[in-house]
Amino acid sequence: MRKWFSIIVALSLVGSAHFVAYAEKKETVSILEGTSVYKIMDKEGNFVVLNFEFQPKEVTVVVTVPNTAEKKVIKVPIGQEDGRRGGSSKGGEEKIGNIPKPNDTFLFSDTVNHWARDEIQLMVLLGLLKGYPDGTFRPDKDITKAEFGALLTRAIQLYDQVDTNQQPVKMHDVKETDWFYSYVQVLEERGNISEIFYPKLLLNPNKPIFREEAAFWLAREVEQSIEDSKLPFKDQEKILFKEEVSKVTKAKLLKGFPDGTFGPFEKTTRAQAASIVLRLLNQKGIVKK
């Protein structure tokens, strides 16, 4: 069944006038239920991307401006086929921040009963993560350093300006032709990726990122300082960068395991990465939980 709605697109985007796009008339657009992505382009080739996510009573539209940190979330009520608008449920709709809590209808086939289902769905809705063409997300698959770097950089762009005049990447095994080159470039410039952690200047970008490594990258994004870098973990003697791990764990971006260990050399999964970065965005005020 098709749902329909009418929307007047007239977006004045923050920043240079180069990124202003207007639709001159009212359009009625028929879209299949599910997630749809549209690009609005002016005659000069400037564009914004609209990601439509259907919920039972409304459509959430995430507007993304390429090459900027600009991202807006707009809600559009869905007109029912008999012309009536759906009323709110008793007690109000449960939400994550200002975005409705994901509905099973829109989950990936392998995340319906997963512990990180809501975190994954919200990160996808924000355009920070994607699923696979077969309709899966593969939440328990290890995330590589290149993939985590891309995710972290996209998240940073939601709350901070990213310098576009970075120096060439220092890591010897990251080539300019690599799809993740610009992400590594940003993270090197900010100090998330540092020769302090990689003295041989070898990133091994296609290998999984382990927990202490992720903690080091994230420590740059934690604003508060720490007075005591002592760690409560049973395996703290295995942790080389205690100050960074302490900073990140005290900020509750990463947590220890139930057995009292931190597991510095444990790999990080896609679901764990979604949850970690969402906590960062929560602290930055981008989403509220």
C-alpha cells in the first residue's frame, strides 16, 4: 500500500549562498513505504539529500547538506487514505530524542531482536551507518578501522566544523585513492589518529579496531579533563594508554565487561560502534536519550 503526503520544499540552508536550494511549487509525491532517498538539485548542480523514513503516523525527513555539518530533522504527518490524520497513542509516542523510537517494520532482518536495535536504527536514520543490499545490518560483524574512522568523522561533522585543508595523511598504508583517505586525513588533523599510538605510521585500516584503539580515537572528543587516571579494571596492566581509556570510560562512552575487565584488545562490532558513537552524540547534544 502506498502512503502519500504533500510537502512544499523551500530550504534556506545555513552557510554560503552556494548551498541554497528551492522548489518553486507544491509537489505531491507518492513514495513506497520504507526508506527512500531523494536528491534536490538546482540548475547549477548544488544539491541537498533528503532521507525519508516512514513511521506509523508520520514521515521523518533527514536533510543533509553535502560537505558541511548541516543536518536537519523534519517531521511530516502522514495523510491517511480516508483523509483523516492519525491521532497520537495514549501517553504519547515513545521517542529517542526528537526522533520516534524505531518500529519493527523498518528494522533490518537481523536486528529485530538485537540489543542495539534502536541505536542502530537511529544511526542509520541520521545517515551515519548503512545496511547491506540483502536487507541485513550484520550487527555482530567486526568494524574495521577504516569503517570506524568514517563513522566517527561523520559524527564529528554533526557538532563541529571540519577543516578541509588538511595535510597529507601520514600513515604509510593509507593511499590517496582509498575510499577512507579523507576520513583518516580529518582524524589525523584533529589528533584522534596519532603517531603516538602508531609510531611506525602503520594504521592497518582494513583490520578490526580494538577497544583501546577506539578509546584513544574517542578521547580527543571528550571535553572534560580527568584528575585521576587510575582504572578500576582487573586487566588494567594490559592497557598502554591509561589516561585516554580513563577519560573515555569516565565519560561513559566505553564501558567495562561484567567480569570487571576492559578487554583492551577485544575487537569492536558494528553494533558496539553504533552504541558508542551514539553516546558521543548524546553528550554533544545532537540526540537526547
